[in-house]
Amino acid sequence: METFDIIIIGGGPIGLNCALEAQKNKLSYLIIEKGTIVNSLYNYPLYMRFFSTAEKLEIDGIPFISTAPKPGRQEALEYYQGIARQRDLNINLYEKVEKVSRENNLFEIETTKGQYSAKNVIISTGFYDIPNLMNIPGENLAKVKHYYTEPYPYAKQKIVVVGSSNSAVDAALETYRKGAEVTMIIRHSEISKSVKYWVKPDIENRISEGSITAHFNSQLIEIKEKKVIFKNEYGEIQEIENDFVLAMTGYLPDFDFLRNSGIELQGECLNPLYNSETMETNIPGLYLAGVVCGGKDTHLWFIENSRIHSEIILKHILSK
């Protein structure tokens, strides 16, 4: 069995960037990705636009050409998948890593399709795979969606959107404009300040004019087949008729996988332990890159500010 210098778990933008760094430094590597190339981006809403401009999404200095000020999902897929083709990156797709263990100064990696050996491992798995559940009765009903792709299935339906982040606001506006009756249930007192600046006035105006109903300082407490039950800002229990619930409550890294790999998790936010100067975890030779570094604080790392992780990691590996 071949022993790779590096195995990269996750084929998102940062995982690809790590592979490009390994390739430049003539180290043997393999990316193992459980879905398609940049799988999380593939599962984003179809018409999603990035907050970042194109140049901030570039990896390895490869130009990202976009005709729009803010590139969209399809342009990003073309860009990152095009890099994987053009640079002939060594990547196994639709293969999930199940276990990482360190023995005799080498890592043994078990997947759904085989076993691999490596001197170093980089975990760059992002955070989009596990929904942040509300843990309320009825959340397992088929009408509840934790992922939103497009508005057309919700035309002329009574929709509850939970949350006030970018994903919640996009879902609310798009479904409203395709004829849905939209109600937002929001824990906080206002729309999130992190919502894209060109979208925030739109949602606030739709709420102000009554086109979209918003219950602030409120909490969904139960979901039934034909209605939902929530607690409003005054502590009163209310019911409204409902066909679908779009629970845009965020997503989490796979903490069980990190723990089982031996990585220490700290505090309420389960921040993984790593050295910010090397990106190496408490396990020698096991590194983190990208959004996964933030634990539950998934807002800390993005493509634009974690691209540097690949250079930091490769510099440390080469120094050993």
C-alpha cells in the first residue's frame, strides 16, 4: 500500500488549495471527498451569490473571472472544478473517510472504499453536512427542510422560515416572490447584521410593508402536519397554518469525526485544539484547514481568510 506524504480529507476550495500547495512542492498527496468536487458549494441554493468578490475566492493565484460584482454558485463550481481538471488533482470522489488513526508515526485512513496510509493528514471538511437541529417535536416531519435550493416548490404554500441569517433571508425573499405566504420566526430582535448589505434593506422593507410577516424575539416550539406552534416575544403561545418549514438554523462540523480522530475540543463552542502558527492539532502530523477550525463558530472562517492555511501547513510539513 502506497504511503502518501499527505492525505487531505475534504475536496472543498481549501482542500483543493492544500493539494495545489502539495503539488507545487512535489509531495505525494490524495484528496478524499465524500461527494463531488466542492460538494458544499454544489449543495448551496441554486441562485446564491457570494458576499465576497471574485478575487477573494481565488486559490493559488489562479484568476477567477466573473462578469458580476459578486460571483454566484454556478460560476464558483466552474472555477473550482475547472482547477481540479486543469491541474489534474489526485482526488477520490464519493468516498467517505470513516476513521483516522496514528500508528508507528504513520496515519491509517479507513474509508467506505478502502484503506490508505499517510505521513500527514489535513482535515478540511467544512461545516455544511450536519444541520444545527432545533430539537423540537415534529422536526423530523417531511415538511421540514434544513437545506434550501430553490423557491419553485413553495409557490402558493404557507411557509415558515426559521432564522434571520443570509440563508434565511434569501429563502424568505425568493419564496415570497414566487407566491408563497411567508412568515419568519426569529430568535433575535432584528435581522442579522451579517446579512448581505444589498439584501438587508429588501427584507426589512418587505417586513415593514407587511408582505412578509416576521415574529422577532420568538421561538418555534412544535411542528405539526398542518400548523406550527411558537412562543412570541410576550411569551404567548401562537399557532399558524403551515405547509412547509425552512429551518435555516445553520450547520455544524462533524464533531464526532474530529473526536474520533483524537482531536481535543474545547469550550461550549467545541473549538478544535490547534496551533495557529502551524495549523497542527494536538496530534502530531494531523492538521486542520478552513471553516472546520472554528468549531461552532462557523462565521469565523471563510474561503477568503482561510486560503492561507494551506501555505502555513505545507511550510510546517516541509520543515520537519
